Amino acid sequence: MRSRALLCLVVVGGLLLPSLVVAEPSQRSVLVLDQSSAFLPFNAAVASAIRATVNADSRWRISFYSEHLDANRFFGPDYENDFVQFLKAKYRNRPIDVVVVFGVSALDFMVRRRDEIWPSVPVVFAAIDEATIASLTLPRNVTGATMQLTLQDMVKVARMVVPDLKAVAMVGDPLERQTFYRHFKDEIPAVTAQYEIIDLMDLPLAEVKTRLGSLPDTTAVIYTGIYYTSEGVSYVPAELTSQIAEWANRPVVINVSSYLNKGAVGGYIVQANPIGQQAGRLALRILSGENASDLPVVKVPSQLIFEWPALQRWKISESALPPGSSVQFRRLTLWEEHRAIVLAAGFGLIAQAAMIFWLLYERQRRHAAEVAARRTMTELAHMNRIATAGEMTASIAHEIRQPLGAIMANGQAALRWLKRQVPDIEEAKTAVQGVIQESARADNVITNIRAMFKKETTPHVVLDVNQLIEQVLSLRSKQSVRKMSQCN
């Protein structure tokens, strides 16, 4: 009997096991209920981070749904009742495994109306400040991730950027109508005990512009967000940040990442990705079978972030910021932005400078060589002039010596002819005529030399070669006679 019963149990279990495995759903569904409208950049970034974190786990196919309570602009019992009926009708045949609520208004709505829509569905909240969560008693099957968002933090940043702070000007919707900043009204008494609060909330934008442009020097601006003005115009708060920062004559403090890079000075910034990632991880754990009530609430701190252009505008030194502060949107220096180009240009300049130095060095060497060459040529020219002068002197001496020698010979001959007992007058005359002729010849030689040095043109004359030969023969005969007389 026992063995037969055991066999029956095994058979029944084997038959039931496939049905149990099949009953395990292969897909999950997550609904994100946002307290605001659909087009706010910060809310969209949080929802995107939630979706990316959940989709990173490939155990199931995840269907995502999103709804927007739009609590900044629509409120009241009738609107809420209609919204409940809308959700019940829309998701009547769409089971939801986890609801992620974004913001305190969405959490409040789910706590009060969950039993009417999704009675047993676990809830994960995101982007709710720590003070609000601390004041609530969370119902069953609810957990989530808080954010660091306080008025005291914004005042602390205001004191960092305005050391002699005496007043803070608050710009935005009235706090009781805000969703993210509603809890600020509980901190107002502590702030007013230290600083004057200039209330610029719920004013027409034209008046906000005028008031912001005439604030005292000891004031900082705290911008929470303008969703819906007193004139009935709806805005995206992040898109107005640039206008607020431009209108204000004092630094503007913010605390949401979507407000960054629009001219404000910065602050303790609530960032979308960390909040969405923490909420997504909690949703995954619930989808894996854990009970939301057993999961502890996760705290997501805000990072102290400042904008570099605003620090420059208000002449705020980075050394005055607390350690660990992040300074973003810094304008890159030429070296940081174009390092490769600067290096290439630097190497090019170095190469060019080296080439210029080498060319100057070669020019100096060439100049020195030219100077040495000119000096050598000058010395050679001097030596050449000396040699030429020597040759010319010898030639001139030779040319002059001949007529002078002939003059001397004729004069001596004339004296000898006259010293005889019977003077030979004819021979003496002949000798004296020879003296005259040789004197003329010597004068002719000197005239030709002077003409040569004066670059004068030497006149061309007809030369009687026979006469020249006779003169040479006569000169030779006279020289012979002179030698004979010298012998006698």
C-alpha cells in the first residue's frame, strides 16, 4: 500500500510539474506614475534610467507603461476621481506587477487610491525628499529611494557664493502648490530666523524680471521652478532657468540637474540617473519575488555642483568652494581643447626656430668668410700694387735712364772736344745737339707716363722706323765712343 501510494504521488507530481513551470510568467509589466506632466526633462530622465536598469536584467520581457498625474496644474477631488476611473478602465485587462511612483504627489495618490486600482500591486517610490518620507508611515508593500532636497542646503550654497548674505529671494510657484518643494514651507521659519526672505513667488514674469534686476548686493536668488504663473500660463521650469539667471543681478542657486548649464551658479544637485537606477534595482528585486515591505528605503545623496561660467560672472574663486565640489561646463583652454594641434604647432615653431638659427649661423659664417676673403683680396691687391709699382718703377727708371745716359755721354763728349788744345767746335756742337735731343726724349717719356696715369689718350703719330734705327745706332755709337774715351 505504501509503495503504491508513493507511486501515485510521483505520477501526480510529474503531471503537475510541467503545468507549474508553464504557470511561471515569461514577461513582466512595470507602470511608472509621474506626478508631473509628460515633457519635463528631469522626470523623463528618471523614467529612462528606471527602464534601462530594469531592462538590463534579461530574465523577462518587460512591458513598460507610463502615466502622468500632472499634479502641478490639475488638482481637486473631481479630477482625482476621474483619473482613478481612467486608470481602472485603461488597465482592466493589463495586469501590472510593479508600480513606480515618481514624486510625493504620486505616492500620496497611490497610498490613498491603490486599493481601488491595483490592491495587491507593490509600489516603489522615487524622487521624494528624506524629510517627507520620515514624516510618513509607509503602508504595506511599499519601498523606494529618497533624494536629498532641502531649503537649508540651498541657503547654505547661497552663503557660499555670497559670503555677506543677508537675504534670499525665492522665485517659483507657491510652495503649497508645488510637488517637489512643498516641504520647504516647513523650513521657512528656520531660514527667516537668520535671513530676510524676499518673496517673488506667484508673480507675473514681467514683475519677476523687474524685481530680480534690482536686488541688494547681499542677496542670493533661490529658484525652485515655475510651472504655472498667476497669469494662467504654463511653463517648463528648466526652460525658464536661463531667463531667471539672465534677469537676476545676483547669483541664482538651483538644485535639479535639468536646471544646469543655463546660467545659474549651481548647488546641491538632485541627479536623475542615480534616482532612476536605485528605483529600477528595487523594482527588479520585487519582480524576482522579494516583498517590498522587506526592502529598506535607499537614500540618494545630492552632489555639490557649480557652473564655471557663473563662477566667472560673479567672480567667485574656486578656492572658496567646499572640498569635493564639482565645477562643470568649464571653458577649455587652448591646450586642453586642441592639444594635438598645439603640440604640432609647437614642434613646427621649434623646427622653424632651429632652421632660422641655423640660417643665421650660416649667414654669420658666410659673412665672416666674405670678410676674410675681402681681407685676403685687399692684401693680394696691395701686394700686386707693390709688385706693379716695382715693375713700373723699374720700367720708368729704364726709360729715363737711357736719355739721361745719352745726355751725360754727349755732355762729357762736348767737354772733351772743348778741352783740346785746339777745340773742335763742330764736334762740340754735335754733342750739345745730342744733349738737347735726349732731353726732349726724356721729356717725352715723362709726358707719356703722366698721360698713362691720368687715363689720357696717347696721341698716335707716324713713326719713321729708319729714323728710329739711326737713333739707336747713333746712341750705340756714342756709347762706344764714351767707353773708348773712358779707356783712354
